[in-house]
Amino acid sequence: MKKIFIFVSLSLLGFACTDDFEALNINKNQPVSVTPDLLLPSVIFDLADFSVNQTYGLGDIVAQYAANYEAIDLDIYRWAADGSFWQLYDYLQDIKDIKIYGQENNAPNYEAVALILEAYCFSMLTDAYGDVPFTEANKAENGIISPVYDSQELIYSGIVEKLETANDLIITDEMIQGDILYKGDMLKWKKFGNTLRLRLLMRTSNVQDVSSELSEIVENPTVYPIFESNMDNAIYTYSGTIPDLSPYSRGRSREYGYFLAMPTSHFVNTLKENDDPRLVEWLDLKANEDGTYEYIGVDPGQNLGDIGRAKDFSARDSSYFYETSKIRSIFITFSEVNFILAEAAARNLISENAKSYYDAGVVASFDQWGVEMPADFLSGTAAYDQNDEEQFFEQKWLALYHTGTEAWFDWKRTGMPSFIKAGPGNINNNQVPVRLLYPSLEQSVNGTNYKNASERIGGDNINSRVWWDK
């Protein structure tokens, strides 16, 4: 009898352990799902850091705002396999989770924000590399661990469609939580999506007719609102308190790293020739031995031994390093969209006044940086001239300062400003690179698709032009 009692007791204990087994083995500190109000701030912050890192690294150098003093591989185009933009796929996984939450929980604003961020990320990826995974990207849970690389033409069609869908989904009188970019203001997100769409349409304007789509957006501001002032800018402002600091601010970055790159002669001379006071905002004076001061830039793309001494040149404005909230992450601005529309008008892609947009773009850039524009600036050296394409794109280049790698992408499309050329130390047959090399890991883990994509774009090299850059 006693043995039977012990057996029954052990049996019941066993059943009890089995019943509670799953509950006992759940780690409450490691949730299996996260709501978008928690995911979204992380995504926006990661994208902000990504943009700043690309701005002060690749963007500044390849667009020739700056030249490195020591590590000159970027400057002379000794480029290797590059996975820096590939990290966007990590962020895209979290963005996908936000989108799915929106779809499954009748929360269209979250879905719309995710679609806009997807479009932004995929545009960066394809503009940097060319053909990349898109339709099969981030589908490991579906068993796709070797995604195909889609053509850039297909990718652009897909991301423009995402932006159209986002515009239709957004409910402007309902806010979202966790939005550290626009504080939940969905009208601003709607403007962001449509403004980004204008950028992408203009990007492809040399290889397809985009006039009807551009006109539809411009002529229907109620349906397709775009940026109307600098208050709408997609710019992330760091608080300046740890950990909310830019990667190039004091507290997260070394002073030496911030000042390693010096302003180029292109940058300095363009500003000086136009008596442009943004020079004072962006750069520090060089101290001469006789006690005088001047702005002087270094010629880009030189061999290390030919550059000279760092103290012979001006430097980036030191306040952007020491004032911890001064560096901001710039995604897209009111100034940029005005230059886009000015070009569209000048090319008769839209029925608008090119000069009005150009003037508004210049004014917006000064306002964005808190610099007072000289009263005669737009009637003097920087006055709009429909026959002076060089001046137009010089002003756009200045307006794109520190907007990630956008100036490089725009130069690939236009060839402007024309002073962006390979420097004397280059090892790329006097060519400025037009794409990044695919990450080396792709060659081993996704070899077949990597090979097919490389062959399709003319080889995995830094001179193979992407679809819209023909």
C-alpha cells in the first residue's frame, strides 16, 4: 500500500512538472515579441547613427567636402569589399516587425512608417551597391537564407510603390508612440514619404519618364503633401546626453577622429568665391605664423607624402565636436526638395518656375544652418541662371552638406559639380568610384546569387554603373 502511494505521488509530481514545464522555461527578461513603440525609437536611432557615420566617413570624402590626412584609402580609391551599408538589413528586420504589427493589429500608421523606412533603407542599399536582395530579403524565417539579388529597376519600382501605399495608409489625426523623429506627427511622416519619393523619381529621371508622377505630386498637395518648411525636415536631433550622442560628438568619439579629415579646396574656395557666410558656420580658421588667420583647404585625392602638414589647412568647426547636441543626423530636407523641383522645372518635367524653387532651396539651406543670408546673395554671385548648370549644382552640393552620401549619389546621376574628379594619388585610372563592392561574406554564404548579380551589373568593381546611372 505504501509503495502504491509513493508511485502515485511521484506520478502526480511528474504530471505537475510537465504541465508547468513551458512556463518555467520562459525567460521573462527576453521577450519573444516587442511592440512598435519600443522598436521604433531603436530603429530611428540606429538609422541616425548610420547616417552620421556615412556622412563623416564615406560621404564627406567621396563627395570631396573633406580629405583625410592619414588614412587615405578612401581618398585614393583603394576600396575593398564593403559591408557598411549591408548593416541596413539588420535594421530592416526590426522595421519588418513594425510593419507586421501594424498589419495584424489594425494600426495603419505603424505600417506606413515602416514602409517609409523600408523605402529609405532599400534606396540607400541599391544606390550604394546596385542590385541587392529585395523581394527575398529578411526572410530567413521562411527558409530563405540565400536571397536572390533583384535588379535595381525592380527595386526602385518596389520602393516607390511602398511610398505610395504609405501615403494612402496614413491617418493624419492619429498619433503613434515611440516616434523620436516627429513625435508621432503623422502629417510630417506623410510629407517625409512623398518628399523621399520625389528624390527617388528624380534619381531615375535619366532612364525613365517620371514627369507624370512628379506632376501628380506637385499639383495635388492635399493628397500628396511634401515638405513646406524646415520645420518638416527629416533630421534627428541628438539630446547631447549620454547615450543620445552622435558617433562623432565628444563622449562617443575621439577628438582626433573628428579632426582627421580636413576641408577640401573645392569646399573652401566655392564658399569664399561667393562670400558665403556658411563658411564660418562649417569651418574653423587656420592660424598663420604671422598671427593672421585664413580659410584654406587641401586638394583632395593626394598621395600621403604630398598632402603637407595638417596645421597648414583649416579644420571642421570644433563646436560641432564639443557641443554634444550640435551634430544632427540629416535624412532629407526642405532645401533638397526645392532643388529637386527646380531641376524638374528647368527640364520641363513639371510646369513650375525653376528660379522660385532654386531661390527657396538656397534660402532654406541658410535657415537650416542658422546662418543669415546676405541680402544680395541671390541677385549676385549665386543668382539663378538657367544656362549655368554648374552653379546650380554647386549650390545643391552645398545644400546637401552632411546629408549622408546623398551628394555622391547625386553626382553619379548628374556629373555635377564637375570639380569632383579623381585626385593625383588615385589608383583607379582617374575615375571616381560609382558604387561599393559587395561584402566579402556574400561571396561565400550567397555565392551563386552574388555571382549572378555581379555579372548582371558588369562586374563587382567600383566602376560598374548602376541602372539609373547610365
